[in-house]
Amino acid sequence: MRQRVVRVAVAAVLVALVLLAGPLAAVVQRSFFEDERGALERTALAATVAVGPEFTAGDAVELPRPRPGGRLGVYDLSMRLRAGTGGETGDSLTHRAADGKVARGSSGPDLVVAVPVVSAERVIGVVRASVPTRSVWNRVLWAWALLLAVTLFALATAVLVARRQARALSAPVEALSRTAAEIADGDLGARAAPCGIAELDQLARTQNTMVERLTQLLSRERDFSANASHQLRTALTGLQLGLEASQGLTPDADLRPVVREALERARHLEETVEEVLRLARPDTAEQHPVPRERLVRVLERAASRWHGVLASAGRRLELRPSPGTESFDVPGRTTGQILDILLDNALRHGRGATVVTVREAAGAVAIDVADEGTLALDPGAVFARGSTTGPGSGIGLAVARELAEAAGGRLSVRASAPATFTLLLPGPEG
């Protein structure tokens, strides 16, 4: 690109210089010859003053000095040289001047001006001034050489400026190319910097916007995969354990409770899939709101799913709803998913009894999930993906916070010892 910019700029300057220098050279030549003819004419006119009426009687004439390198002479009407320097006889220009008109032109190698000498309204002689044409051409050639030098200097300056401008123009484009290559190599954090050129800055902003959107899409895709694997794992494990337990029943045992529990877990698995898909959509806030239901029903279903799991680990699960919170409506599926994550976190990383406390908080409801363990991580980093110090992927609490925010609520750490998480959910709108 740099060479192309330089070639275009130099070609444009070269054309401009040729179009300017050609006519200027012609003007210089014409001007030098016209100036020399004018100087010769002034010299000849000055010499006519020295030629008086006595010239016809043969008196001597004192002429001024001729032009440098030139000749100056006075001819009588018979075209004989009477004074000064020049040819012994007059030439055609001298004859023309004898007719009473100034004659200009060239005679052999000389540039000649002949001026008539007038006395008493009649021509009595001719003053002829001349210089070698070669001397005028020497000055013209020197002027042309100076013009050529100026032209070459202008062309060299144009080349330097073009190279500098080519670097200034190509550097941002090369930077954009390098940024695009870094992005293609997987560095989605690479961004194009502004350069001060409006068009290239607009291109950089467009590229940055494109990369940011691609980054968001890829991040959402990665989060969806991680969320799905994390959320579906517990539900599938519960369903699998229930079905495996049914294998130990006697042939004549009543399987209806087992089937009901399997159907309930299958329904919960379907709700889990819907929540994960809803969370993965970029326009989650514009989706239809999750159906609301009584908080007591959500807590009962969560207890039925986790009571046996915690009991098998020698742990106790307690529900402690405060008076007046039983009739509180919450987003059912979302709240159930968050409770699953918090109870799973208590099972994996906590110890002792797990207590779920429900309390009213100024038109909202607060759900505290606490166990007898101690939070090992900094409360500010516990919701970061991959922050777990134990087994697991470390994304559960991050998913829980995203679900809470998508429902208009907030999930936070209330205490580190004993470890307590608080889910705050707003009441129904209007």
C-alpha cells in the first residue's frame, strides 16, 4: 500500500510540474529575447541622440558604449558604416530602418535592432545595435537549468512528503490488519486504536463493535454450555438415584410413589432446561415473565428434592418460614433453580445442618440459606466463575446470581461464618 500511495502522489506531482514547467520555460525564453531586444532598442535610441544634422556633412560621431559583447554602429543612407562597429555595409534590417521604421530581428548569428536617425523630419542615417544570439541563449539555458533544479527539488520534496504520508496512511491500516490477525488467532481482547483519520477511525469502531458482539456471543455460548452441564447434573443425578432405588423393590411392591417421584423430577428437569435456555437468550429481560407461584410450594418442592440427598450424607435440612411469608408469590422456576444451587453448594462445601429461613423485607422476601461451615473464599469473589476451591466447576453460584438478577432480585453473601447466602426477591409488580 505504501508504494502505491507514493507512486500515485509522485505521478500527480510530476504531471503538475510538467504542465507548469513546460509553459514556464517557453515564457522564460520569450522574456529573455524580448528583454534583450528592448535593451538593444534603448541603446540604439540613445545613440541617435549623438547623431546631429552635421552627420550628412561628414562630421565624426561619438557613440555610447554598446551592449556587453555586442556592436553598435551608424550607417548613412548609402548603407556604409560611418562610425562604431558592425558590418562594412548595412544588412536587410538596416535597409528597412532607412524607410523610417524601427526594425527588429536576427541577422546571421546576431540579434539586431536598427533605429532610423531623423533630422528635420527626414531620415539621415541608421543606428544598428546587435548582440550575439548565443549570449542570449546562454542566459536562457542558465534560467532553464535553474528551473530544472527547482523542479527536481520540488519532485524530491514531493517524494519525501509522499513517503511520509504513505507511512501515516498505511500505519493505521497495518495496525487494523494486525488487530484482525490477533482476533483470528483467538485473542478476542484485541481492539483497534483510533488514529485521527475519520474514515479509518470509523472502520476501527466498526471492527471493535463487531468483535465485542462476537465476544458476547461466544461468551454466552460458553456460559450456556457450562450452565447447562451444571444445572442438569443434579437433576439427572436425582432422577437416576430414584430409578435405581426402585430396582431394589419387590416385584409386588407399589411403584406408583416411585413413578410420581420420577415424574416430578422429570418435570423439574424440564423446568431446568427452560431456565437455562431463558438465561442464555440475550433479550432475557424482554421475554415473558416466569409464572409466579406461592413461595411455600417452591420451598416444599425444594425440600422434597434435597431432604433425602442431605440425609444420605448425614445432614439435616430445616425450613423456617416467618409468619406472613407463606402467601408470598415468587418466580417459581427461577427461585427453585437458585435454591437447588444454594443447597447443592451447602452439600458440597458446607457441613452440619442446612437451614432455609424466609423473612419479609420491606415489600420483598429474603431467603437465607445457611449451614454450619465457614466460607473459605473472599465474599467479593465467591460469585466469580471458577472460584471454587473444592470439587466442581465453580460456576454454580455465578449462575445463581445471574438467575436472581434476571428475575429482578439479588443474591449476596450475608455471613462467612456460618456460611449464609441471602436471596432477595421483589414482590409482584403493581
